[in-house]
Amino acid sequence: MNPLLRRVNLRRWLAFGALALLGEGPHQSAAPVALAAKPAPIAAPAPAPAAPVAEAPVDESTGRLLQALKQELGRSMSRLRLKGYEAPYFISYTLRDVEVRESTGKFGAVFGRDHDRQRVVRVEVRVGSYDLDNTSVEESDAEGDMVLSLTEVSKDAPLDQARVEDLDSLRGALWLLTDQKYKQALAAYARKRARGVKNVEPEDKQPSFSREAAQRHVEPQPSFVIDPAFMDEAVRQAGLQLKQAPVLDGEVKISADRHSRYYVSSEGAEVVEHYTLWTAHVGAQARAKDGMPLSNARDFYGPESKYLPSPTALAAAMDGLVGDLTKLQAAPTLDPYTGPAILMEEAAGVFFHETIGHRLEGERQVNEQEGRTFKGQIGKRVLPEFLSVYDDPTLDRTVVNAGGSPGVTVLLNGFYRFDDEGVPARGVGLIERGILRDYLKSRTPVLGSLRSNGHGRAEGTNDPIGRMANLVVKSSRSVSLAQLKSQMLEEVRRQGKPYGLIIRDILGGSTNTQSFGSQTFRGQPTMVYRVDAQTGDETLVRGVEMVGTPLSSVAKIISTSDTVGVFNGYCGAESGMVPVSTVAPAVLFTEIELQRAQSSLERPPILPPPWRDAEPRKK
């Protein structure tokens, strides 16, 4: 599966993910003559820094859920046996409770209101030992289920826990899943041991599972207050702006997601964590005269509705998108290009996410189907010496100075306190002055990094793997944006190119990390500017996408800006969609490649929309 980054999660959290990045950022203006940072984000109340959550008395509702989980866990660990076979040495249960409220619409009307709540359970059973057990990064649970049985066991859980019958139903769901997972684990363990008879033992053989201290952290249930009138009004006001030319279609969505995770394990771990994420999404589509589809979107996030733009501010953001589409409609297409380019802060964040971040995820270093770009490279140079990269889930905000502002606080999507294996989140230095130091780790050991660093993440019932949270890029070679543009123009003239490029905005990106096919990445820029080599004048162009190979591309970075921006969004990979952020400066490359984007010659609608029809309406 290819990782993918986008601005907004287009699917339900409990669905199974694809490999992708989805993101957010403040709206930017279209075509300044001189290189300038993006305007500051829409102002929102500055929240107090996230303080450690004090251990609170367990409320009755949480206590009943934990009691049911632990009772069935204890029963399984003490009595689940199949004669002649190994007993489980580790079992964990995860209960996810997700509630979603949303309002969607366009053209000034509300098209849909949705309220959904679901609970699912994930069961992990391991047989063997920490040194060698049944798990394999190359074999998924789904494959094991097909080998063992075609009978499907539901992973749904009851929504209530007030009655004895509710808790019995929860334990019943755990019972059936645990039985299936135990049998599946025995079969997988036998296959794994059989492979050891046939195959040469790898020189870098590592344990199957890291030993981690059991944690106890139980948070109180937060309030989840919804104002449907606010949601509908924001949808109506912003959607009304879609009636402007040249828009053909679009969408406004206001959503509020409440997530609760209850985790217990046979090691004694007991972790309960909650969070709420509000999202405001505006998107618009148009079509150029040559038939090329044009689109742009913007998303805003916050832990409460007060951190989202007001309905008036959201309508202004939609106005900005419409303005960009108007300029893009009139912009010339760009031929395929290789040469100097600047990626502005958000575009650079997507670049580092796709080229570096995904290739530092721990499981990718031990999976034979992966390209394993950085396997065994700890202590070796992988980036220019002026660049450092770290990932820190404990950051809930950062200060950005893009847009010429002295500093704007932006909340980060990738914040959490404990990962999905009950391990405390912590910052990890991945690359220090160009030298690789560590990987993004779950409890799967990797050569040179045997312990988890709290990055085991998953969506729904997927198995956690090492994933990004808040990826931060630091540079010791930074200049002002004006100087960065001057450096690019010097490089353009040195290479004898007629122009360079500035990529100011981007929807997201994707990458292939697997060993089959090319190890490439793609970016989907929306606002690309051609910069004349002699005058420095900028011209908006369209119709291209960014492509390349990671190692070649990162080696061509020669400088960065002294400004920093944030790309907030969702990343999809084998373990599903998770919220992430990337913090990065603008970056100058001596060479980057853009290819023609997929296009279409489809005609636009024959008639204008009714609200823009100049013909008098017939009575």
C-alpha cells in the first residue's frame, strides 16, 4: 500500500485506511510579484498549552468498561489453551468509541446532517515469546483469517455499559475475537517456525516484541458540546460563495469527532485517552477552457468549535479559493520541467513527509516487501548536514512566522499522550545534522532501535505500526524569503534556464515505499509560479504535478528560509488514517521535476448555473 497525505480525512475513522497524507493550512493569496510568505492563519483564540492530565478518580462508566475488559482478559490468559499447543504469552484489548457529528452543504443550503456513533474492539494475541512469536510484518491478520477460516467475527461492540447485559455483550464480542485470534496466532506461529527450517536465518534477526513498562493512565471523559445552529450557519455562509464564477461545484463541511480509546494488556497496562477534533472544510471545483479540471481546498482544525473560523471568516476563505480558481482558469499550462525550484513551507512539509517520514517508519525496515531505503543506515548521512528532523507527539502547538507575522500559534493535529500500544508518547530525534539516529517505532524491534518510542499508531481495528505524528524539520542554513528567491534566480541563470518555479500551495502527496515498482513520490501542487530568470516576475501556471525519487531529491536541497509553516492533515497507511502535522521552512532545490498532471477534455455544463443565467426567467 502506498502512503498518502491529504488535507482532510474523507472517510470515517473506523474504516480501513489507505496510504496517504491529507492536510490543512491557512488560505494564501494568488500571485505576488515578489517572493512572500503566506498570509497568517485566520485568527483563533490562543489555547493554553496542553498540561499533563492529572490522574483522576475513575468515573463509574469508565470503571465498568475497564472491569469488563480486564475480566475477559484475565479469563483468557488463565484458561485459553489448546491441548498440545502453546498458550498465549501476551493479550491486549482495545475498545474505540467514536462519535461523529457533521453538517455539509453548498450554494447556501445545508445538504446533509449526520450523527453517527460506533464502538469497535481490537484483540491482539501472541504465542511463543518476546524473542520469537507468531507476528510478521509481511502477513496481515486478514490473510491469516482467510487461511484459517472464512467465518467472519464481528468487531463491533455495544454502545452502552449501564446494564449487566451490556457488559456481558462486550465480553461476548471479546470472547469470540480472542478465540479466533488465538487460533490464528497458533497457525501463524507454526508457519513462521516452518520458514525457519527452509530459509537462511537473517544476519540482522531481531526479537519479535519489545518489553515495555506497563502504564496506567486514565483520563476523565471530556464534554462534547455540539451547536448544530453554528454548524449549519457556517455551511450556509461559506457555501453561498460557491455561486460565484467560475465555480461549478464544491462543498462545505463542518464536523466534530469525539474519540475515546480504552486499552488493557496482560502486562498490566491500563490506558484511557480521549480527544476531540473539529474540522471546517471548504472546497471548490471549476474547469479551464481547455477542459482541464481545477480544484482547491482548505481545512481548519481545533479541539473545540471556538478554534474554527467564524462563519464570516470561513466564507472569506471560500472567497479566496474562488479567487485562486479564477486566476488558474486564465493561467497557461506548464510543460514538464526540471530545474531550480522553491517549495514554500506547506509544500516542503508534504515533501519531507513523503520522502523521509514514511521511509523512517520502523516496520518498513524489517519487511522484505519494502524498499527499506534507510535500513541499517543509523549513524550514516542521509540528508544535507544543515538539516535535522525529529518527530514529537507531545507537541500540541507551534509558533509559525509565515506571512510576515512576528509569530502565530498553530495547533498541531499529531498531538497525543500515549500511542495505540499503551506506550507513552515522546519526541524522537530521527536525523541530526544530516545523520540518521533513529526510526519511528512501535513495539516491533528494528536493527539499531529495539525499543518503542511511542509511535505505534492505528485507526479502528488495524494493527498499530510506527507512524509519524508531528514531524519537524530544522535548518542551520536559513535566509530570508527574498534572499532565497535571489539564490534561486542565481541558480537558474547558472544552469541557463529561462525560469525557475515557486510552489506556493499543495493539496497533498503520495509515495511508493515498496520494493516492486519505482521508489517515487508525487505531490499535488495547486498554486505554481513560473519565475522569469532575468526580471524575477512571477506568472501563475497550471497542469503539473511534482514527482521524483527520495534520495536524489533530498540531495539537491541547498538552502532554506528563516520562516516556518505548518501542514495539518491526515495520513493514510497500512494501519489506517491518523491525524498528523509537518512543520518545515521553505526549501530551495537545485533541481526538481514536474510532470503533466492527468487531464480531461470533458466539456463544462452547457447552460450556466441558474443563479448566473443572464436570460430572464420565464414566468
